[in-house]
Amino acid sequence: MDKVSVSFWQDIGMTKQVTSKFDITIIGGGIAGLSCAYWLLKEDKGLRVALVEKNQIGAGASGRNAGFITCGSVEHFNRLVSTHGESQALEIWNFSETNLMLLKSELLSVNPEECDFEQKGSFSLASTEQEYQELKQTYVCMQKLNIEVEQLNQSEIKKCLGVDHFVGGIKYIKDAAINPMKLLQKLKKSLLLNYNFSLYENHEVFDIQTQGDSKVVKANNNYLSSSAVIMATNGYLPLFDDYFKDKIFPTKGQILTTTSVPQFMLGPCYANFVLDYFRQLKGGEIIIGGFRQLEKLTQVGYSDEISPVIQQALEQFLAKHLPILKQSQITHRWSGVMGFSVDGQPLIGSLPTDNQVFFLGGFTAHGLGLAFHSAKCLVDLIYGRETPAFISAKRF
């Protein structure tokens, strides 16, 4: 904890320090941290759980994404097979399918429309014959492993998505989309029903200390003492410990939204080898993100400023592929810092130097598609149950 700090002046200026005791303290108020709290309290409603967030719930990438709940990983499935082999690639895919199933059964079984949840599948689109050939290979590979997928030609894409200049694509049948902030608020509301759960928003953590058998998380003038700590800060994990500096990299994603147009798009879409993504919201607005490949060096780090080059590329993409938007205006532009892992898969575990400090992160632009299940697996790990080897940090 030598990278996250408070100044001398701030420290001595704080009001009287208050120490509170818990069983587990979670750092991070995004989908990962809230999910950890959910599964811990589902395991034992009597656990005293604290969650500490620097700003407010959803202030980071969990509230700054495009709302895709998609299966798999950051690359086409055929590349996943090439890297990991069929068996493990299928395990990785099934893990994300289970994530969606758990979200639906645990959080969205009642009034899913409150979170603008839609399960209409998602599309990977090819603007070149080269990518279309790879998508065809992906389609064959996925069919062989009994993953639900459809292949579409140019006219079929135009008919169901209303987009131009794509030569073909495939549809992942089970994928979904959601309003991420509404999901986080629903999760927060459910947690606050348990009197053993304590939420500390607008509390920046500046130290984690060991006192006897306990870990003490220092956040503003509150000292939170507990038997264990979970760091659920994804791309910000390297700020807490050097262990993550060669495993998780803070990477910026940029997005914009347009004014509303009549509904024309069936489901969320990926393009350009999954680097770019767009969807139409329930209100008719179009949201699009991506193009970080245009400025790779400046898109790594913790700055959340937008880039004119990337924003212009997003607008040009809309003008080329979505002609229905020619009269639309841009309403919002923003960025968010994600955590990309070195091998594209999430990490769960405990620090090699301190088995009282657990962590999860490295969702590589698929936090909504991976974090809820990853948090469940971390709780399984804490309770001594078996967890998937491909997300264990021991693989490094």
C-alpha cells in the first residue's frame, strides 16, 4: 500500500478516528465489490460485511460501460480455442454463461425491466471478407461444441440491425444487455436490507495495516478492522500492491451516446474483431464505444479524459454504418478505466505475501459478463471450496 496515500496535512486534519469491527471489509463499489458482498451474505447472513468506495457506487467502470452482458472473452471464440484448446475454451465460455444465469436467477428474477434488462442475443459483425472468414470459422467451432450461435449474411444483417457496409456476421443467441447503474442500485438496495452490511461511500482507502490478527483498512477518519479484506478494484489493483503490476493493466474505454431514434436494432453488436461495440437503448438512443487501438499508448493508465481522435472515429463509424443517425446529435461523451489482465481472463486469489487479503479483477472489458460469477468463486475460495483453475491467480 505504498502507492495509495493521504497527505500529512489531510491526515492530521481529520476528525477523531473511529474504529469499527467487521468480519470482512471489501474495497470497491462496482459490480465486483457489490457481488462479493452479495455472495458473502448469502453464505452467512450473520457476517458483518463492510464495503468501502472512494466515490459513490458505480463511479468507476461499472457505471461507465455500454451495458453488454456477453459471453466469452475479449476475442473471437476460435482464437480462444487456439490459445487454450477446445476443452478450456468451452469452460471459459460456460463460465460466462453461468454468470448471466446467476444474474437472472439471483437479481433479475423479479421485475427485470426495472434494470432495462433485455436478452436478445448479440452480434459480431465483419466489415471485411477477412474477418467474415474468421467469423465463419468461429461459427463452425462453436457449433461443434454445441454453443448456440447463428450465421448471418449481409442482407440478414441489414434486415435485423439496420446497419450498412457489413459483409456478414454471427449471432450469439444467449447474450444480453442492461442498464448497468440500475443493476448496481438494485444490488445495493438488496444489500442494505441486511443490518450486518455497512456501506461507506465517499471514503477513499489510503492504507491497509496489520494489527494483531486483524487487518485495518484506513478510509478517511474511519478505521475498519476485520479478519480479512477483499480488494475488488479491478484496474486499480496495481495501486494497492506491486503484485499486480505485470498482471493487470488499467485501460481506458471511450463511449458516446446519441439522441433517440425509432427502434431499428435487434440487439447489441461488436465489430472490428470485438474492438468496437454499439447498441440501441430502450429509449432509442445509440451508444457506441471502442477504437482504443487508435491511441494504444494514451489509453493505458488512470486518466479518464476523452480523446478527440477516438471520439471522431466513433462519430465516423456511426456516419458510415448507421445512416439512420444522420440527423442525430451527440448527447454524452465519456471514458472509464477498466482492468485488462495479461492473458485476458479474470483473477481471483489472495496475496502471496498476505493470505488475509483477497482480490478479484482483470475482467478485460467484460465486467458485467464475468464479475458476478467471479465473486461467487472468490467466496468459494475463501470457504475452502474448489474454484476454476483458469481464473486462479496461481496460474501465474
